[in-house]
Amino acid sequence: MVGRACIAITGTPGTGKTALCQLLGTGYSVLSLKDLAEQYECLGSQDDADGAVPIDIHQLAEKWQFQCSETTFIDGHLSHFLDVDAIVVLRCNPLELEKRLQSRDYSTVKVAANVEWELISGTWSELLEFEISVPLLELDTTSISTEDLRTLVVSWIEDKFPSQSLEESSSLAIDWM
């Protein structure tokens, strides 16, 4: 078991980050990116068009420092921008993702934007653009149970985060196209 580590659980909305973090919360500490943004006064005003509350992730990254003495997960689709020790990227087939987001009563525009983000591997684009090179685990959540995802993540942690370089990982990344 790894002692102290901060691990981002990231991915397009609807890929299963919060469900996974709820299970990881039994045994590990979990922080919500939105709660951190609120605590550090990095939340914008609610967008009337889609109801979203934007997070100034760059300001939060400057203000927040990991100070826990235990393994902690950060749940949020922008959590990979924080100073973390490892990243778990959750992915989901865009057709399944569309169903999940529609079940949340998201607007047609918001569903389409998030499905497109997943289709083009938007999170990977950010990881590469900002050269975020910490151990990384990519998991396809399309048809795997949350319990099995938890098992995979815990095993990866216990194995001390086996990972390839960012470039190698991205070349092996899930490609929905």
C-alpha cells in the first residue's frame, strides 16, 4: 500500500468519476474539485445557459497544495490540472456517454459538447498540451462495474502506479474514431 499520494480522477462528465470516488471513499480520502474551488474562492458565477458553475482551475492550482498524510483522490473533470502524484482518466464510449448524460436531463447542446469532448479525447489533449507527466491509468467505463473499476484502481496503487511515459500512454489511448 502506498502511504501518501494525491490522485486525480478525471474524464469527461458522465464517465463515472463520482460513482468511482464514492466507492473509493470507503478506505481512502476523497476530495471534490468543486468543494476545493469553493473553499479557495475559485468558483465563477452560474452559467444561465447550462447551469454550470465554472471553476478557475489555474487559480485553484496556484492556491491549493496537497497536505494530507494519506492516499487521497480528487474527483473532478479538471482535477488533472492540480499538482497530483498520479492521474486516473476515465473514458466511455460516446454512444453510452450520450445516454448517461441524457438521463441527467442535460440540454441537447451540453450533451453534444460533452460527447464530442470524449470523442476527440479532450482530456488527453490537455494532458499532452500541458505536458502533465505523472503516472497515468486510463480505464474504459463503458461496460465495467464501478466495483471492478475500484479494484483496478486499488491494484494499480498497490503496484506503485506502473505507467508508461505520457507519449507512450497517449499513443495507446482509447480512440473512439
